[in-house]
Amino acid sequence: MSSTSVVLIVSGIACLILCGFVMYKLVPREGQPPSAWTKTDFRATTLAMSQFVLLVAGIVLVAKGIF
């Protein structure tokens, strides 16, 4: 396995972890106000698109590093 493959896989895993962490932080909790990231439609849409890009980028980077 070359060093380029390792960098691709690590970068992909980092993207997936970041995506998962942000999704975890957005889950509504009882007794707490909603996240500031989703207070307006614009913010919520931007966040959703960013999450999608991170997810796809993470999957592609990991796949590129493996194959």
C-alpha cells in the first residue's frame, strides 16, 4: 500500500467522522434549545448540503484509496 493510498483513506475517514460528529450534535435534545445551525432555512439548507458533500467526499476518498 503506497503512502498516497494511506493519505486518501485517512482523509476519507476524517471526512466521515466529521460528518457523523456534526450529525450527532444536530440531534434535538430534550430541554435544550434547537441548534443555532438550523435556526433559519438558509442555514439548515447550507448545513444539509455540506453534510452531503462531506459524506460523498469521504466515501469517494476511501474507495479511491482502497481500489
